[in-house]
Amino acid sequence: MSKPVKELLRKELAKRLEDVTSLAIVGFTGIDAIATHQIRGRLRQKEIRLTVVKNSVARQAFKSVGMEPAADLLDGPCAVAYGADSVVTIVRELLEIGKDNKNLTVKAAVLDGDIFGADRIVELSKYPTRGEAVSRAVGCILSPGRRLAACLIGPGARIASILKTVQERHEKAEPAAPVEAAAAPAAVPDAPAAPAAAPDAPGAPAAQ
């Protein structure tokens, strides 16, 4: 391969990895073109890109984008897997594919500058992804608030229940209101006044 061609490949790979901080190195020994195409299609569904690289070109590209730790991980026929939301997602998917295709191996991975060799790949696959880490962090932040709200609301609810119970018992124990007295009988009308005395008859002697 001529130097101009290598330089073009280096620039192209460096352009693809420009914003990449984490990736996985995949071993492709014994994998034919058809299997490679199928693996790429499966990874693409997870938004993972797979690029088969020439090691010498890849080393130069890694160094040009500040991925020097990855340059020393290239050994034998390799491909570079990157993308998705986290290299953890990439490693998990590659390990699943490896169950069906034993020739595919995850040789190493880089997570924000930290190197994970072949002996630590399974360990890396158990790390939380960024989304999972954010979810756990939010849960930890909200959990004390939930507990505090429960502590504040719980006693109030119990007190309200106790007061309601007391009120209900008090209403049951309260005597019934007295029946109103029967209406008083109507007043008897006064007897008619006695008739006035008749005037003395004429000529009658005056009383002494």
C-alpha cells in the first residue's frame, strides 16, 4: 500500500474518530466477508459502527485524535467498534454476537482513557451505561426527598385519622335533642260580664 493511500485512510479514520473517546478493539480472525456484513448490520441496529482497519494506519489515526492508549491494543486482524451511548453497550452487544460467532472476540476496550484488556471485558460489560448511571443518580437524589415527604405527610395523615375517629365517636355518644314540649292549649275565653243592676223603679224609697 502506497504512502498516499495510507495517508488518505488515516485521515478518513481520524475524521470518523474525531469525537470518539471510547471504543472497542475487535478480533476478526477467521471471519469471512458475509459474516462481517451480517455483524455490521446487527451492530448498526444499535447505532454501533464497525470499521476494519490496517493496524499501522489505525495507530497513526488514534494518535492524531488523542487516543494513544488504543494504539497499543491493535494486534493481528482488527476492527474498531464505536458509537452508541457507551462503550459498555458496544461490549455487551459484541459479547452477544460472539456467542453465535466464536471467531469474533473483543480484544480490548478504551473507556474515557481507561484501558480494559481481554481479561476485563466481561467486567466492563457489567458497568452501567451513561443512561443507567444517570437514572441511578437521579434515583439517589430523589430518594431522600421521597423519604422526607413520607415523614412529613405520614404523621399528619395519622393525626387526621385519629381526629376523625374521635369526632365520629363524639357524635355517636352525644344525647339526642329533647322533644319540644307540646303546644299549650288555647286560652279559654273570659266569661261574659254580669249584667248591670237594673235602675231603681220610680217612686221606690231610697235606701237608708
